[in-house]
Amino acid sequence: MKVSCLQENLAKGLSIVGRAVATRSTLPVLSNVMLATDGSRLKLSATNLEIGIVCWIGAKVEEDGSITVPARLLTDFVNSLPPERIDMELTVRTQTLNLKCARFEANIKGIDAQEFPLIPTAGEDSKISLDSSMLRQMIDQVVFAAATDESRPILTGVLAKFQGEQLTLAAADGFRLSVRTAHLSEPASEPVTVIVPARALAELSRISTEQEQPIEVTITPARNQALFHMANVDLVSQLIEGNFPDYNQIIPKSYSTRTVVSTSDFLKAAKTVNIFARDAANIIRLEVVPGGELAPGRVTLTATSAEVGDNVGEFDAVIEGQEMEIAFNAKYLIDILSVADAAQVALETTTASSPGVIKPVGSEDFIHVIMPMHISR
């Protein structure tokens, strides 16, 4: 293998695939990144067997070949080089990759590319085409609600349901639920329901930030992998097997109080009150008081910590229904308000012990359910 490319292109490619490198693995080759020539491009691949990322960068290829080298070592070295051309040459006999850039040179010992797991790339299976900015927004609005604890693996994933002209993403961790729907530009050829690991979708959102063309999604016929194809990047993820809980049963169908607030006011108050809530199990109390004929309604947030003290934040709101007091986890409120993507949100509540529902005002396609916290009087 003999190939040349620009330092900034290689550094960018390594940063894209680097997140799929296995950090603690019994297989040494999984800590490596594979470099392989592919036509007139250089193909970089990394996988931890759960997700795999392949990225192509422009290069001048003189001799074909492939090698895997330690990902962290290569990334750190390339990032420290000046923004000039890097020449790479592989000595096959010793599996050593020689890199030269400006006045720097390195030899990195690698592992034969034959030992690297095969990462599937986009084939001719039926693809579903999704608008990249819409998909990123959808992912950001649900992925944070997935569980991080592995005790119930099904909840560490995001339910993706393609049906006709609609895509639904849903995630829940037992304390909150996020459901986002969107209209597809072209209908799915058949209904598909899969559970994609939340981590894979978070990576997809991160690496597709510069992608403007649609992202093509392929579910393998065996329904065990999802493949996301972008301009110069492919991401492959294993799917989670099992049945996702029926989230429709969790969403309250009615409410006794509806509070419409400015998203930015609510978020700012929640962040401020959270400074004290952090020392008191993250509990913040919301007191919702409807307005009179002349005065607007108001929402008061309070946090009390036995050790450090207490604080109060207040802002105006349009409230219909009765007065209400309920407590939520401050972190959960901040998470949802940070991704609501609307000028105003509506908080619908029933009783202090029933779930609250947060929806962006003027949009029917996003709903977030949040369990209240128990407060002793």
C-alpha cells in the first residue's frame, strides 16, 4: 500500500470513525482502525462489534493495500502534524505503516487487515430516504430519554417505526418518555419496526452535521442490523431484539391544568433553581397559579436543600384549569426544554402524582411524558 492524502482530511476521517473504536476489548484488532485503498480514495473503518463506522477520504493511491493500526496512536500522531500532505507506505512483511509529513516521520506496527471484522456497506436492498436535518432533530428530541443502565437492554434503544408515510421514534427509561413523529417524503415499501441502540443514533446525529443530502436507511433482511448511508460515511448498527413497551398506554389522555410558557424562560428558571436542587436529589417543585382578570398566571419553581439553602424562580404563564403543585427531576426538565425547538411549550398536568406532559405549542409531532417526584409535605 502506498497512498498520500492531506493531514486535515485524514484527521477529520479519524475523528468520524474514532467513536466506534472499542475501548476495552479482548480482541486487540478492535482497538485499531483499518486503512484500505478503495479506488481513488482511502477508506477508514472502525467497529466495536455493536456499531461500525466507515469513512472515505480523497487520496492519491499509488499501490493498493490495507492494514489496521492502533486508532488512538494514529489519531494523536496525525492531529499533531502540520496541515500538509501525509505519505503512507506499508511494509507488508513486517505489517508496519510508515508515515511522512513535512519534517516528521513515524513507523506504526499494525495487525493484518484480514483479522478485521467485515463491516457491511450499503447494498441494493430497499432503502428508506430521510431528510438529514429532520432526522437529526428527531434523534436529538428522543435519544436523551433512553436508559443508560443496561439492566433492561430494550430501554437502551430507540424504537423506530416506519409505517406508510410516517416515521415514529420513541425512547423511554422508566421515568420519562419521548415520542417524535415525522412525515416521510416517500412512503416506506413495507411497515418496519426496529429498536436501534441510542448510542448509535447519537453517533449518527454527530457525524451527519455537515450532511445535506438525504440519509439512506437500510434494514438488513434478517432484521438484525441497520445501515445508515451518507455522502462519504456509512454507519452500521446492530439492532436490539425484543419488544418495546407499549408507550401509548403511558401517555395521559386528559389533563386538569394546562400551562403555556416561554421555553427560554422555563429553561432559564429550571437551570437557576437546579443550582440548589443538585444537593437535594434534583427535586424542584412547580407551583402553577392561574391569573386573575388583570394579572397573568405564574409558575414558581423552588428547590430546597437541607445543607445549602433554597432558591425560588418565577415567570409568567398562560394557565387554564386549577391551581397545581407538582415536583419534577430538574435534570429531566432541562433535558426536554433544551431540545423542544419551539418558542413556547405547554405543560399538561392532572395531579401531583400523575405524569406531566410537555408539548411544543403549535406542533403535534412531539410529545414528552415525565414522571413526577414524590414530595413529603
